[in-house]
Amino acid sequence: MSQFPIDLGAYQRIALNPNNPTLTAEQRASLKANIQLCRDAIVFFTATGAARGVGGHTGGPYDTVPEVMIMDALFRGSDAFVPIFFDEAGHRVATQYLMSTLNGDLPAERLMEYRAAHSHLPGHPELGFTPGVKFSSGRLGHMWPYVNGVAIANPGKVLFCLGSDGSQQEGNDAEAARLAVAQGLNVKLIIDDNNVTIAGHPSDYLKGCSTAKTLAGQGVTVLEGDGEDLDDLYKRICTAINTSGPVAVINHRPMCPGIVGLEGSTHGHDVVSVKVALEYLESHGQQAAADHLRTVQAPKNDAVFLGSSDKWDANRNVFGDACVEILGRMSDAERIEKVRVVDSDLEGSCGLIKIHKAFPEVFISSGIMERGNFAAAAGFGMEAGKQGIFGTFSAFLEMCISEITMARLNNSNVLSHFSHSGIDDMADNTCHFGLNNMFADNGLSDGYDTNLYFPADPLQMKACLETIFFNPGLRFVFSTRSKVPTILDSNGNEFFGGAYKFVSGKDEVIREGSAGYIVSFGEALYRSLDAVERLKKQGIDVGLINKPTLNVIDEDMLAKIGKSPKVMVVEAFNRKTGLGSRMGSWLLERGYTPKYAHLGTHKEGCGGLWEQFPHQGIDPEGIMASFLKD
């Protein structure tokens, strides 16, 4: 641990016995020293993620250090526990990495590679990927049901599951509570109730909701207290251990207690800024860590993409801007009557914040409840002429499949924006990849239209919404976390600028070619265009087709590419479930037999940002190499 600028060797490996619920002066002093040491370390190495530009989360793991220190000491003092720090808030992954280091599984200097590409330290814990990590958390609020099963498999053992007021908003936990109570499972929830999620404070946007009352109403024994009162926290955890069945130890505290500039703020949910981290570290005597943090630099992607302009923008934000422009043409009364936007605590990430600020009267700030929120938007849009608007991350689309089916059966009108599609700029890694978006098209052929759209650049996003905003039925619009450049035509003009009109269901020829065609969309299009331009320079006349409506067959375009020598689909979606898995069948059904290839995401991520694309072989170099294969 000598290369790590904070002396983790000072960690005191004490043991605690839950039959003694009162800390001795020595135990208390050791725990306090460990808490401060680990909080300093978490601020430091998560801040390296901020300095590197890969983001991360500081507040959650920082908050829960006291309970984790107690759990670690309890694990050391008895074999009555399953000694795993299960956590249903996966973004608190810094906890898992720090404990892996303290337990000797992960070298301390590796912590300074937090969330970097190929570091094996992604933004959520992944079993088998990082040394010392003992579970995969998946997405927020998915662990408690899983831990119930672990408890069933380990009768006589006590299991801890770290939770939060945010993760408890997920419907999975309501089901987990009922099973745990009914079966008397010995699961002890340690819940950080800091009244902070990404978009705001639950006490503001979910008035009347109480994590403690909800759990108590489900039959769970609840022990509430101040999470920063070490003696009371320890006593309540001991009481929980010695109480049969499921118990929730709910710890109230402000987000990031003691961090000047973050305490109590929603910004604490994300990664601490370098400026705030430096001030914190220096005020706590960690000058070496502060000095090292100043040296961390973000890696740069110096690639120049042919066929695209140097203007880049985030389509996820353009979605909100375009909606505001369209809604602005409506009267106040018409907006209130015909439109309702339902957020799932991600308004800033999905661009819906633009609508919230412009037209708060049609905006509903809701919690981390994707299924219920989508269903509410669909219910509002049940009547002809009314539009529900819904937004969340594409990774969470899989959670809404049943609700999508119900919306379709009820002929609902819903415009859904699923941002963070694909893999680009996804340091959270595999569990947050938006790969299975085609699952949204799960209706029968005789049902009403369900269209999936993935605009290629900001101009096409705006044009797409102008065309489809008032269309009936279900419309799914996808965007990436990353910015994308403006696509240019062969003369260097904006392809989707000027008089361009988006036509739903129509594919578009970006470049003509006689050697075959690459078919792509979204953030893979500009990379494919770069590959096409470079191949043309080598004398290989490849064409490029943009397919912005993913699930509708353009018969004319299919005939065009089907008669060419070769067709290759390039996408960031799951290779098993994406466009390429369908297009080959479409071609064969019509008697077209070009050479066919399909590139997509096919293996777990590598962390980092743009590095995800070359990792999957769908960067320009990978596209060129694949097209040239016989």
C-alpha cells in the first residue's frame, strides 16, 4: 500500500461481538479512526475519477462508512454472518473496492484507477471482474430480492444488505419485503436515509412517503436513528442482529456529512469535484493525496472523424430543447389538458429538465419507479389527443416491458425518451449499457404501430421530434450519454440541416457505394461514416445507410442494399437482440443474399468512456477490418 498516498496500513482490524451492544472507549476510538481514514480514502480515489473525466459517486460510499466499519468488525468477530457487503445501491461501488483493498485482494494503488478504461474498476460492482468483489449489484434497488435467496441458502446465518432511501423506491424492494417477512429471513437492511437522489430530495417530490413507515407497514422491524451517532448506530445494529427475521436499521444523516460544499446537496450523489476534494483532503491533513490528485489528467480522444463536423452536442439534451420548442407553440390550457411529463429522478440526464423549467405545470417529478412512472404516462395518454411523455436510461427499458405491453393493449399515446443508449461514455459499465432497446417492439404484427427511433445527430433529433411528437401510439426515442457530431453530406454540408424533413420509417443514403453497404444508426453512424470515408480513400467504394427508424422495414432501401455485394450492420446494441439480428432475416425473407456481417456489443465492458467502442471492435478501425474480411 506504500504507493497509495493515504496510509491504509493504519486501518485497525478490530473485532466486535453483537452480544455486547455497548462500545468500549478503545473500540469507539478505533472505529472513529477507521471511519475518518476510509472517508478520506473514498474522497481521494473517487475524485481521481472526476479528474480523469470518468465521473463516479462519492456521497453514497462516503455516507455509509460508519456502518461498513461496524460490519467489517462484526465479520471479524464471528462466523455467524455471510461476510459480504451486499449493497443495493451499486453506484456505492467505492465501498467494495476499498474493502477489497483492506482485505488484501486489491492493491491500494489500483484504487487510483477508479472507473478508468481497462482498470477493472467499473462504476458498479461486477463479480469475477474485480479482485475481491463478491457480487454484482446490477441496477439500483435490485439486491434485496437476491439477498433473500442467499439467506434461504444460508439458514442460521445473518446477512446484511446495505440500502438507501433511493433504492427503496424501486418496486422490487416491496416484493422483497413481503417475502422476507413471510419467510422470517434473517436479512438486516442497513439503510442510508439521506433524503437525496439525483434530481432532488424525496421529501419534496414524494410527499407523504416514508421509508421507515413503508417498511414497517410491510411487517419489517424498523430501528431508526442518527447514522453519525456511532454508539447509537452500533447499538441498533446489534439489536437487529439479535432480533429474529428481517430488520431495517435506518440511518438518517445529511448527504456527505462534513464535506464543505457538498453536505446535504444533491451534488453529493455524484462524484466530488476536484476543487472540493482538494479542500477536504488538505483540511484533513492528507496533503500527499491532494498533491497526487493535482497530477491526474483526463485521457484525450484525439480521433478526427471524417464526414462529420467539429460541432458536437448531446442528443439527450436536444430532446428536451426540441420538446420545449414544440410545447411552446401550444396554449397554456392546451398543454395542461393534453400533455404530461413523468420523470424518474433523471430529468437532468434525459433532458426533461428543460421541460420542467419551461413548463412546470405539465411536469411531474417522481421517484426511482420506472415501471409505475411509465404506466402513469401511458394512462394519461390513453385518451385520443393526449400525450404522456416519459424518460429514463435505456438500461431500464428492460424493467418496463410488461408496462409497455399494457400500454399497447390500451392504445396509449406515449413519447418515451430512453437516454444513455448503447455503450458510449459508460464508465458505469455492463449493467448500465442500453443494449436491448429492441425489446420495446414486443407487440404482435396486427397491433398498432410501435416505432423505435435513434437519431444520428442533434439536427436529426430535432427533425425527428417535429415529425413524431403528436403521432398516436408508442414512440421510443433513443439517445446516448455521449455527445455526437453533426453528420455532413459528401459536399461538406449538414446532412440533416436546411430543408431536411424526417420521414418515419424511411432509411437514408448517407453515402452511395458499389462495393456494398454499411447500415448503422445513432452514435455508431458517425464512426461508420469515418470508416466509409477512409475505405473510399483506399479505393473501396463502400456506401452507408442510416436507419433512424429501427424496427420498420423500408422495402425500397432493403431491395437496394439486398442487391449489393455485401451488407454489414454496425450498432452498439446487443449483438443477440439488436438490428443486425433482424435485418439478416428481412433480407432472406425477400430472397436477397448479399454477403452479410453484423457488428454489435458482444462482451462485457471495459470501463472508461469512448474506449468502450474499440473494446467491442465497433470503432472505425474495427469496422474497416470487418468489412474487408471475406
